[in-house]
Amino acid sequence: MNFQLTEEQLAWQQEVRSFIKENVTPELLAEVKENDDKQPGPLEKAYLQKVIKKGWQGLNWPKEYGGLNKSAIDRLIFIEEMRYNHAPDQELKFMEYAANAIIKKGTEENKKTWLPKFMNGEIIPSMSYSEPDSGTDLASLRTRAELDGDEWVINGHKIWNTRGHRATHQWLAARTDLNAPKHKGISIFVVPMNTPGITVVEIKTWDHRVNEVFFENVLIPKDFLIGEMNQGWNIITSALNTERFTIGIGSHIWRLYDELVEYCNRTERDGELLINRSEVKQRLSELKMEIEIARLFSFKAAWMQDVGQDISSFSSMSKIYTTELSARVVDYATQIFELYGQLNDDETDPLYKTIAGFYRAVPLRRFGGGTNEVMRNIVAQRGLSLPRK
Amino acid sequence: MDLNFTEEQSMLQKTARNFFEKEFTFDLVNEEQHSIISKHSADVWKKISDMGWLGVVIDEQYGGIGGSLFDLGIIYEEAGRALLPTTFYSTVYASLLIEQLGNEEQKESILSQIVEGSIMGTIAFAEPDAINKPEYFQTTAKKLQDRWVLNGTKAFVSNADTADIILVIARKEDDSRGEGLMTFIVRPEDHGVTLKSMNTFGNDSQSVVNFNNIELDDSKVLGDGIEQTETIAQSIEIARKKATALQCMEMAGGARKVLDMTVDYVSERKQFGVPIGSFQAVQHHLANMLAEVEGSQLASYQAIWMLSEGLEAEQELAIAKAFVSETYKSTTLMAHQLWAGMGFALDSGLYLYSNRSKATELSFGTYDYHLKRLSELITPVKETLKVKSENSNLYRNTIFRKIDIYDV
């Protein structure tokens, strides 16, 4: 038993912090915010290249593929630090995701053709999974890919696509066998965005930009199939645990909590320092307790990965706990701010123009990456072996 | 970060589980209706002593094993599953204070007797008007020539009726508040000690103990009698912190057991032709329970591990006790919901955990008490950082780091 980080892990944490201190500048963050619904600007591009040069976009990639082969705890430390400092990591996560899938499930040819490109940042993918009628029931997806000679012909309609407007390629799930059971007729493809027949349409949301992506007779070469034909569902599900574990790392919200405490320590309102209000102390203490539990979940889930245990239930639990707690932290922040809690990108926002964004962003995490209802089914059925209906 | 037990710890856990399951069956629960929690059996006590479990953290020179507090915590977690008679907890608690504060002779005589199972102990701490803060205690000791005269009333003294020694925390008379703490070794048969048993719904033995002009010589003062009050207060505080962390382990074990029992129940119980555990409404309740139980276990492991390593664990302990208190109780209440009438029937034994969860929730500080302690740590972040960074390099301290360190 040991709840401390090792010397090596502390040194790694320090290395990440130094990098962030040097590279995650206010100018970069401003540019990222400005360009969210557009192409990345020069600072963001340069920053991404720096991270990629270090190989930090895929810390757990094996050495044989040129990766750093770091542990899950090291990966957790990295993401905690990045998020705590609001360092952009969405594109990095997609690169990691795609390359991991190819390493785990790709053919030898896939690895030769695609892996270096996914690893060196030449390809920035975006995920095309959900469809208007296939959300939680993803396996019912209907986008078709049909082989015609040496080419795949793709037709279909994807939705809730994140970052498609900035990506070089789509990581696409499409149906390749209409007669097989729904889980067994899906395949994964890499589709260059500049292929004729692809249309990206913005969906304006309460939070950040997402897209609909339409595929109309899109032709791609035969070898743009990833892994074996009709094995797509395995590829999709093999990454779910990591995805949920990653959503469970809530350090951007823990940062908000820290800021909130500092704010209460320096802010006088109605003649009283906020931290001296007993109800404020009570609520902040409760949140601190729960944040500690959430962090322990993340660390345990990372440790379980490192010792080779199945985290399907535990990562789902961590995802539920963090996302629901995050929503409460942000909600309470707005209440502490009282009238200031409604400000949207305003100069007088106590959280430097971020509070409204946070409030809109956190509910999304409760359904993104699998709804928390489905997560609870998984916890009950895999974690507690309860019968499926 | 390493959540593995050592091989010895795994073995200890296994041995404890098997032993407790054998000695404390539900048949026994029903036979001795209502009272397993306090039902002390000399026979089982002897076996526990033979295992060495009364001396896990006691030094080898006093007959103990000289093991770690974490090892003892493993036994507590298993004891919580099995609803061990509370004599074990009160005796260990007394031994922790003796180890902390006792002089060589006292340790030699009392600790070795505790380890070999020949005496039991308890601590008289709370009073009718002061539960957590010794500076408000009204039990006082007055020095008359070479004797101490003890007067006062203690309440909720666990197992005072079966204890051979009661460690009484008192204040020196005439001292101003917060000063002059002392601990006396009192025997229930000492002249002037009267016990009145309290009716608690956990049916564990707790008593009001009255001290009416008890005369004690210097040898009955725990320690050398020359310690600074600050040292004594600290020793009591340390023993209480360890006992609190141990109780968290007991509670985490109890909560886990209730969850296990409930999962078994809903997997077997059929309505509408299917196990009720296949309904999502039921599954979601249980998924929530699992998160709370896992969180309780992790928080308790963390707190007791830190104390075991000699670290402060101020906030970790507060977090653990607050969280596990709420968890254990709510786990039993949700179990009652899922078991419905079956769980209300005494035959199920569920109520024993419900009772114990309430008793443990209320002792060693409630949810509010520990949250208040936690809130006292929410000082300006800059100050917190200063203390923390000198303190240790625990990862969790990063949560308190000063925000603008990384802001450029």
C-alpha cells in the first residue's frame, strides 16, 4: 500500500509542469478560445507540434512503435496537469485514440501505412460515430461502406462530431454487412477530409461547436479500412474504458474549485469575507471531500490498468462520479458569485470570463462518452455481476 | 501509488475473514438476538488473543507483534464485515493510548496483559455536556497530599461493564480551560465508581460512569505524571486519530458487507418472473452504492496508511470519517429499500448493520464535526501552500497548490 507518488513520478509531474509553464501562455489560450469554431491558429499549431515532438500525445504507446511506453499513472499525472492548467488536449486525445486502436487492432499494413502519420501529427482525426438515430445504441448505425472494386463507397450521415471542422481525417464507423447481427457488420475507416462528397455542417450548441458530417458517394481506397472487415465494434469498444477513465480526470474542475476557495478568501461582500460565512465553508468542505474521492477513483483506475486489471466497471464509476460532481462544483461556484455568476464573457466575471462556459460545458460530460445511465448499467452488471435483462 | 497488499497482509485479511465468519455466524446472531455487537465471549476472546490481534501495533517487548496500524486496519475492516463484539475496539483503543502515554512500568504490566487477553480496557472520554472537546470536560482531579481525588461523570463509555480498566480523561481542578489534562487508570470496582448502563438501539454496551471522590495514587496516572499538558493532549489526540481511522476501516468493511448481501439478495429475489436485480432502477441504486463503498474504502485506506506511515493525515482523516459515515448509513438504508419487508425481518440480520452504522456514524466525530475540521483547512491558499510544500510531497497536496504558480 502506498498513496504517494514515486520519485520518478514526481519528477515527471515536474517536467510536465515546466513544459506547461513555458508553453501554455495566455496568448495561446486566448487564441484557442477565439478559434474554437475555426481552424487552429499559429500559436496552437506550434504548441501542438511541440507536444507531439515530445511524444506526449500517446504516452502509453509501446516502444516498438516509437512510443514512450509510460504507465497509466504517468498518463494520469500528465492529463491532470494539462487540464489543471487548461492546456488544449482535444486533438491530442484523438491522435492517441486512433493510434492506440491501430496498435491494438490494426493489420500489419495499417501499422505501416497509418501509424507514423497518426503518431507524428500529420493526421489530426475526428470521430464519426454517432448518427441521428444511433446514439447510445451506436451499433444500430446505418452509414454504409460498400466495396466497389478497389474502392469503398461511403454514404451516410453522422452527427455530434467534435472538431470535424479542424480535422484532416474522419475516423469513421460504417456498416459493411447488412445481414450480420448489428454488432458484427461494422468496420472502421480513415477518410481524408478533402475527399469529394464530404460536407461538414456546423451545429450551434449551448456549449462548443459540433458538426453534422454528410458522406455522399465518398470514394476511398480499399486499404483505408482499419483492422479486419466487420471487426469495427471491437475497435470501438476496446477504447471505451480508456475514454471513460479519461473523462473521469476532472482536474480542470478541481482547478476551478481551488480558484473558488481563493476567491472566497479574498472577496468581501455585504460586509463579510465570503470564507467566513459558515454555509460557504460547509459547502466548500463537502465539495473538497468529494473531489478527494474523485481523485482517488482516478488514481485507483490508473493503478488497476498498470497491474492489468479490468477497469470497465471502475472507469465507468469514475466517469459518473467526476462528471456529476463537476456539475455541482460549477453550479455552486455560480451561487457563490451570486449575481456575478450569470456573467458571460464579461470583464467583471470573477473567473476571468470562464464561469458561463464551465456551466454550459459540464452537463455535457454526463452524457458524453456514454450516458451515466448506461455507465450505471455497466457498473451494476460488470462490477456487481447483476443479471442483464 | 500502489494499492497492493503485501503477501502477509493478504494472508492476514484472508485469515481474519475466515475466522470471523466462522465465529460470528448469523445463526449466532439470531440465537443471541439483538446483542451480537456487544456479546463478548471469553472463548472467542482467547482465540483472538492467540492470533495476536490484540497486540498488532503493540511493541514486541510488551508481547505484541509490533506490526503497522495499517495491518490492524485490515483486521478492523474484516471485523466490520462480521460485526465483531465492540469489546475488541474499546480494548484496542485503550491500548493505543497506553502505548502513547504510558510509562515503562504501565506499558510493561498493562499492555502485556491486554495482549495475552487477560484484561480488557476502555476509554472514558465523552461527558454529558462535552462530546469532542476535552477543554470542556468537567471531570476533575484534585491533588490531596499524595493522592488524587477524581470526581465527575462520563457518558457513552463503551463496555465499561466488562472492562478491567477504564482510562479516564480528566482535568486538573482549578486549571483554566484547556490546561491540566490527565488520564487516570481506574478500575470499575474502585470505591466510588458507579456504572449505569445506557439503552442504545445498537444494543452495544455503553454506560454512564460516575466518579465520586475516587482516591488514586500517582501510579494510577497514565504516564510519568510530569508531562506537559500539551504532550498529554497530543497523545490523546493521536490515539483518537488512530482509533478514528480504525473505525473508518470497520465501517468501510461493514458497508461493503451490506452491499455484498444486497447484491446476493436482489440476484435471487424474483418478482414478475425475473430477479429484481435485473431491473435498471435497482441496478442504478446499487451502482451508486458501489461508488460510495469504493470511495469509503479508498479514503479509509488512505487515512490509515498515512497515519501508519507517521504522516499527519489531518484532512484525509476528516474526509474519510465524514464520507464513510454517510456511506455506511445510507448503504444500510438503501439496502432496506431494496430488501423491502425481508430486510426489516430480524431474521435477515440486516438491522444489525443498520444499528452499527448509526452508532459508528455518531462516534469519533459526526459528518458535521469532520467537515468543520476540513473547513478549518480552507485557509487562504497561499498559506496552505507554504505549510504543505514543506510537509511532504504527497500527490494530493497538488490540489492545494497555489494557483498562479503555473500562471504565466
